[in-house]
Amino acid sequence: MKKIILITGVSRGLGLAMTEKFIELGHTVLGCARSPQAVEKLQQKYSTPHNFKCLDVAVDAQVKNWATEILTNYSPPDLLINNAGVINHLAPLWDVSSEEFSQVIDVNIKGVANVIRHFVPAMIAQKSGIVVNFTSGWGRSTSPEVAPYCASKWAIEGLTKALAQELPRGMAAIPLNPGIIHTDMLEICFGEDARNYTTVKGWAQKAVPFLLKFKPTDNGVSMTVPGSQ
């Protein structure tokens, strides 16, 4: 069964890899990213029925307009994936500026809430759909110099589990740890050692089929993509 899949942060990394794999499997992808160049490139490569929009998930008004446009032209998503995220530059918490701390919180927490606020009511109206919020190993453990990122991902674990208790039967909200993958974000944390980890495309080969198997009985269960540690 072909699905309508909405993904945030599709310009690169995991978001782009998922987009390409879902489309390869015949599903419709609706995505957003902050880079106008990346969005234009995706729109040229994948035309209708796929749809890509340039916006910042941290800005509620932009997400609201996007949701209005999407829900006017498409059915509510069967699978909503909050993937967009940023990480702070490595530093002790006291050396992280207020501006950088706010950016991490705004994108990683408020961005997720904004997308849920404007898309999930339509999913609830049809009493179906799966919401997957990307968390991290650092949403279930901690390391030094990534305190803002840890704070945001621990928050997403709690936010998602609370959302799971609010959804009607037939739906699910799942916090998903994607694992450790060689992305630009991992290079910020691990430097050259990031090359020793699973490639983005290799990850997508496992992650996308795993995501497609989620069902209502998985509601509230913390998940991790198999083989991506």
C-alpha cells in the first residue's frame, strides 16, 4: 500500500536519504527544508505528486501556511517524520551562547511541536497515521559538550510519549533513535572518526523498511533503527 509521507529537513543527511528511498519504493513524499537551492533541486528531480517547500520549522506561521497548502491538496499524511534538527558546536554548557542554545531548542523542540500542531489534527480527524519524532542516543544518555542537544532530544522523548497518551486509538507517536550515522552533524561531534560509521544511504536501506512497519500498537514505544549503533 502506497503511503503519503511527510518529512522535515529533507535537504541533506537522513532526511534526503529517506526521501529518495521512500520515492524509490513508490510512496509520495511531502518535505520541507530551509535551503531554497536544495528544495528547488528536489522539486526538479521529483515532480508531482511529490512536493517540497522552503521553510523554517521553528517559525510557527510558516509551518501553518505549509500545512494549509498541503492539506488542501493532499490527504493527511500516513507517516509524519519530524527529522529536522541542529546540534550545538562542541563546548561546555557555560560557553554556549544564548543565541546558539535558543536555535537548538527552537528547531529541535519547537519545530517538532509546530509540525504536530498543524498536521496532527487532520490525522486525528481520520483516526489514522503514525508520528515519528527523531530523537538520538543523546536523548537517552548524555555526553559532555553537547548539553543543549541532549536537552532537546531528552525533551523529544518526553514530548512524544505524552503525545502518545493523547492520540486516539488507531494512531501512534514514536520516538525514534536513528543510531550513529556518518552525517555532517556527526562530523561536528566526532571529526574524522565519523567516517567509521554507517553511511547515510546504507542507513536508509534499513531505516525506511523499518519505518514502514510501524503500527498503532507501537504507540509510545521508544524505538531504535536496527543495526545502526
